[in-house]
Amino acid sequence: MPLISAPDQQRLRDAFAEMTRPVRLMFFTQTLGCDTCAEARQILDELPPLSDKISIEEANLILDKDKAAQFGIDRAPSVVLLTKDEQGADVDSRIRFNGAPSGYEFSSLIHAVMLVGGRPPGLTDAHKEKLAAIDRPVLLQVFTTPT
Amino acid sequence: MAFVNPHITAVAVEATEFPDLARRYRVSAVPKTMVNGEFEILGALPPDAFIAQVLTSLGTAPEQPEEQSQS
């Protein structure tokens, strides 16, 4: 039974129809000791049927440790959002989710998918100018809970 | 923010699934943002305020704020 209701599925389908770029959800799981991996995968699985631009690639945190290291992932479940540039090369959006994207985080995931898929960021030119001052690596970890 | 500046990585962390991280950063109320694991930003702030706090915590504080345009 799908987690998303039929009317919500249609709303998402409509929203995703505006995407101009593919979004690959790189899902890091682990076989043992991950209580929420199955739930996370189940949530992600709801999305590709709603848009042919969304796909899921699964990787194992332990077995695919080079890939995990490439994206700086050390926990499961985690999701990395990737897209492609005009030449078809992979682009890391540098947006990640640690933990199952359930509850409130689901809408954050959808926003992130839309952004990576081509929706313009909701930042003004003034915001972008200020952010351009950042010239060294910055990790922003936003802690949330499902409710 | 991660989208517009290639130096920035943004991670949404579900605190109840990773209690060690929640404890390390003393997360009680959410949302709480850690900048480079050192600086805290509490709450859900509008972009102007959030960006200003990120810049301040990095030591690249913006100049005097301009007139606030509509947010």
C-alpha cells in the first residue's frame, strides 16, 4: 500500500513535471544494525513512479565504502541528491539526508528534489552575493525530528 | 545554500535516529543547525537572518545590513 495518498501523488506528479534535470537519489543503506533503512527505502521508492526524471541508486555503506567516502557518508540510511550537467556528467548537489526522510523531512526531501531538478532556488541575488563570500568548506547540519 | 555555493554542503539529520550526533551537539529543540560542527543556529530563520548567522559564525560577517527588502 503506497505511503502517499492518491491526491498527493497527483500533486507531486504535477510538481515534478516542471523539473528540467534528472535527479538521482543515491541511497546508502546497511544490511545490519539499521532500524530505519527499510522505511527510508520504502519512502524513496514512492518517488520514481511519479516522475521519469527521478531514479534511485542504492549503495551499501560498508560494501561500497569508496562511494560512501566520495560523498562523505558515514551513516545509514542516508540519501545524496545527484543530477547531471549539460554534458551528462554527474553533479553532486551537496545536499544530503541522514535518516529516513519521514514526517516533516519528507517535504524537505521533495523541496530538495525540485531544487536539484531545476526549480530556481528561493534566494535573492542579494542572498547569493552574501553567500559568495564563503570561500572555504562549510558543513551545515540541520537537525530535525519527524514531527 | 549548498546549491548556490559549491563550498557548502547541507545535511538534514534526523535527530532521533542518530542520538550520538544529537548528544554531541546537545540537540534538544529542533530545528538546530550546526555550522562546521562548532557554531549553533537555533530555530527556523528567514534567509537573511540565517545567512547572516552563518557568515558571522564563519568570521566573514557581512557589512552593515542594508535596508531590509521584503522577505
